[in-house]
Amino acid sequence: MSTATESAVAVLIVLGALVVLLGSIGLARLPNFLDRLHGPTKATTLGVGALLLASAIFFSNRDGGVSLHELAILLFLFLSAPVSAHLLAKAALHRQHAVNRRDHEALTASDSSLPGDIDEAS
């Protein structure tokens, strides 16, 4: 394997590891669910993509043929991660909307029995 190929693989591994670390820190440190969802779906997908690309380059050069296993994993990852993130975000928004609606109904019901209401004064 040439020095340029080894350098490219090394850069992709380090870059991928740093991006995965950044996504993991975002998952741990961001304040709410929707913000925490952003870290793993965006940054970690790119980080794992860089790691898989480095693996594909390494094994293609070592074995002499094209390594398609990593590319199949990469394709599946890039197709499934955005879809699952979208479904999780949509479920969270529906749940948040239901909680807000329930709170609004409870607040509206308690407002009608406040002292000084028109029905009580007459």
C-alpha cells in the first residue's frame, strides 16, 4: 500500500472518530430530545461514513479487489438514519402537542371556576 493511501486511510479514521465523538458529546450535553436527536443523526452518520470509507479503501488495497461490504453498510446507514430520525422527531412532536393540548384543556377548565367570575357575581 502506498504512503498516500495509508495517509488517506489515517485521515479518514481520525476524522471519523472525531466526528463520532462530537456527535456523542452532543447526545450527552444538549438540553432537550429534539436537540439530542440532531447529534447522532447528523454528526455520527458522517463519522461512521468516514470510518467505513477508510475501511473500504484499506481492504480494497490490501486484497486487490473492490470491497463492497463497507459500501453496502454505508448505503444502509445513509438510508436508514434520516428515516429513523424523522420518525422519532415526529413521534416526539405529536407527544409534545398532546401534552400541550391536555395542559391547555386543564387550564381552561380551571379558569372557568375562578372567583370573581361573571356567573358567581350575579
